[in-house]
Amino acid sequence: MKHVPNVLTITRMVVTPILLLLLFADTLAAQAWALGLFVYASISDWADGQLARRFGAGSRLGQFLDPIADKVLVLGTFLALVFVLPEDVRWWLVMIIALRDAAVTGYRVHLKRRGRVLTTSRNAKWKTAVQLTFLIAVLLLMTAARTVEPFIGWMQVLFASGAIFWALVVVTLVTVWTGLDYFINPSISTDDKADGH
């Protein structure tokens, strides 16, 4: 079992480029596959952490790969949506989200070089949940928009309403807030096994 978490992480890294390419295909099958792969990747993100803790299967490779896989999945999907849904997923909001991650990662690396570890805050778990929920909802709506009436009409009204844009504003605010929390109330340890996103 000790290898399963790393296998899940690597699998997540493999499927992410595929789902990003599928997002640009304007067909029901492609959107449905993209949605399915994203849901799988999101579940695997939760599962590999649970398995690593339950079976004591944490490793340096997992500590290195897991946050990379998470950021590629989430930021890659946000970036793809900037091009697919430019009126709803604004580039500047995605840029703010990316800069937050870059700042926290830079802070983490800085502490690591000093032999200290920035542990994951509880608020950051909420950030991840909010981001994944938003992305899954948008991919689900994109899939529904390519099915049949009346769903197509409903989705057209929803996309035109600006609801997705304002939902992304909320996601961005939550993301920034949790990022600031790392700097205002940091939880720092010397435990080299601590992980974080």
C-alpha cells in the first residue's frame, strides 16, 4: 500500500493534460470526459493523502509531487477556462489566484531552506474545497450546455447572467484570504514530514 499514494499522484499528473485538451473540444463527449477526469483527479487528491496518513506511506517523492500535481490540475484548468469562457472566467482573477499560490510556495521554499516547514492551515483546506467545487460546477454546466433542450437554453441564460464571474470573485477572495493567513498566522514546524498546498 505504501506505493499507492504516489501512483495516484502520478496518475493525476498524467490525466491533467488530457482533460485540459478536452476542454477545448466543443463536443458533448469531450466535455463529459473532461468533467469525469477532473472529478477523478479531485478524488485522487483526497485519497492519496488519506492513504498516506492511514498506512504511514508518506515519502519525500510524494511530498514533492503532490503539491505540483495539485497546482497543475487546478491552475491548468483555470487557465484553460480563461480561453474557453473568457467572459466568465476573467484572466486577472486567475492571475490573482496564481500569484497567491506562487507567494505561499515561495514562502514555503524560503522556510525549507532554513530547515523549517510551513504546515498546511485549516483555512487552506477550505480554499481547495471551494476551488474544486467551483471548477467541477463549471465543467458540469459546460457539459449540460451541450446536451438537449431545455438544458441548453437554461445554460445559455446562466452563462449570460454573470453568475459564474461573481462565483469566481468569491473563490478568488477566499483564495487570497487563506494566502494572507499563512503570512499573518503561520504554523511553522521542524517536522520534515509535514506537507502543504
